Amino acid sequence: MAGGKNSEPIVVAQIMGKWVGGGVEAVIMNYYRHIDRTKVQFDFICDEDSTNIPYEEIEKLGGRIILCPPYQKLFKYMKFLENLFREKKYRIVHSNINTLSVFPLRAAKKAGVPVRIAHSHSTSNPKEWKKNLLKNVLRPFSRKYATDYFACSELAGRYLFGDKAFNSGKVKIIYNAIDVDKFKFDPEARKRLRKEIGLKDDDFVIGHIGRFVQQKNHTFLIDVFAKAKENCKDAKLVLVGQGPLQGEIVQKVKNLKLENDVVFLGQRNDVDKLYSAFDVFCLPSLYEGLGLVLIEAQANGLQCIASISIPREVKQSNKIMFVEKDSIEEWGRIMNSCYTNNNVGRMYNKVKHKYDIDKASNIVGAIYARLGGM
């Protein structure tokens, strides 16, 4: 059997949901690139309406992409997964879709999969009340069919699995680790990318990387930027990502007459270099499971401004500030203070070892091997 001693790698079925190029996908791909693939391989189970799946890279690394009906077509989705799990005889199914994990893990249990991992990558915020209705209904069931609980932070673990499970030690923290060397400040990339984007060397550049969804709070960020522009005329805002609310944000920028000051870069494959083009990184999210982009930005040496709702585990240096108030004026004041104290000659910050992908991938590989019976 695959996954036994002295045999083929154990294959982990990674339930990815809709692959849209977000943080969860980045985390799983970071682990996949660095894990010992002679011992562990991944099958990526993605909804067929996914976008931005890196087919070529995954196949080059020896993985497989399997498209399934979207979870909105629940009967077809469940039937497909149950048949797939039976056919492939997976020993491990690892679900990365938070409260929706109840569905693939139920199918996995019916198919006889012995190891069923529910992984909490996020939390919630009262402002997303419509979305929370479904989350709150599903949350008690999302762990029902799981044999093992993973989370990216304490906050995310307590959110999905509850205080009792977390306090008893049942929740394993799997850190959102990165290849820290990739994010080292690069002055040459700074010059090249600023020229490519159309920014001046002396522009004060505020960066943000994230999907255009309510969680990321873009509309608030635009208001903050408009306030900061009152005292910082050479400030520019660079937004990286795509998503359903992008059109709404573009219109807001036009309404505020900020078209010449806000740059929409869309989805990029060079975000590790883009950090070097920024002077400040801003993440006003309503909630995050951790906030991987803040780990990356700190590794680059960037000054970071983050919302109070982001887990404190993300703090890896003294270059991150958590804003206590949900106030445009307060955020604008802090952004202006970063402008006043800006120093481009920043140093590379080595993040704590637990966020180093080389170390973390060895730990995760060992967990899979133990769970899979290798």
C-alpha cells in the first residue's frame, strides 16, 4: 500500500475549495515546495470553478490536481468526493476550508479514510453578519468528522474547535511558514519595480496584498489613504490582488479623485519582490487566522500597520504596530508618522524559527508520516 514502509510516498488529499490565489493556497503551496516529496505527496482537490491554480508547478513537483463539483452543488460534491476517496484509498484527507470542512470530512469518513484533518485558517467578524450565519451553523459540525485538529494560530484554533479542545491540547498549531530568504529586502528590485509600476524613487509607497473581499477591509483602507494624503502629497497606495469587490473599490477611488495615487496591480507572481518596492505595509483586515502577508512583510524589514483583530502571534519584530481604534483619523495619523520616520535602508529581519519553512516542513512531514502509519 502507498504510504507503507519502504514504499511509495503517502499521498495526502488536500481539500482546497475554490483556488483563487489567496493566503490558504499560499500556505499549502509553501509546505508542498519544501516538504520531502519522496515521502509525502499531495493531491489538490479543488472546486472546478477555481481560478489561478498553478497546474504546471504542481505537476512538475509530482502532485495532481483533481477538480470536483463546487460545494454549492452539495449532493454532486459529496458523491464525487466519497467516490474519489474510495477509489484512491487515501489514508489522510486534510481539509483547509474551515467551517465547510464538515462536508468533505463526512464524505471521507463514509469512504473509510482513517485520518481526517480539519484545519482552521481563519476566524470571523461581526460585520460579516450574513456570512457568519452559515459559519455559526456549520462551526459545531466542522470538527464532527475530524480525527485531528490543526490551526494556524491560537485564535483560529479556539474559533473553530472551541476553548475546551484547545485547552486540552487537541489542537495542533501548524505555523504559516515562509521561505524567509525569498523576502529579503532587495534594493535592485525596488528600483526596477517602481519604474515598472510608474512610481518615483521618492514616492512614499503604502502596500497592501489581499483579495478584494469584505474581510480585507479595502474600503476603510481607501478612506485612511485619503486622510493620509492630506499631509503626505507624495504618498501612493499599491493594491495587489483581485476579487469580487474590486470594481466597487475602483469606483470609490474615482469618486475620491485618487486615480493618480492608487495603483491596482491585480494578481502577481512576484509578491516576494514587491515588498521591497513598498515603504509601509498596511493590513486593516476585519479578521485573520494569522495574516501571512505580515510575516512576509516583516521578513522584508517593512514597517507594518495592522488592525487590532489580527492574532498577536504574527508579531515577529518591533516593526509592526497594532491600531487599537477602528478610526480613519487614527490610522491616518499613524500612516503619516511612518512617512515622517521613513528610512528606505531597512534591514532584513530573520523571522522566528517556527515560521521558517525549512524547519516547519520537516515537522509537518513527520506529522503526516506518523498519522499515515509510515
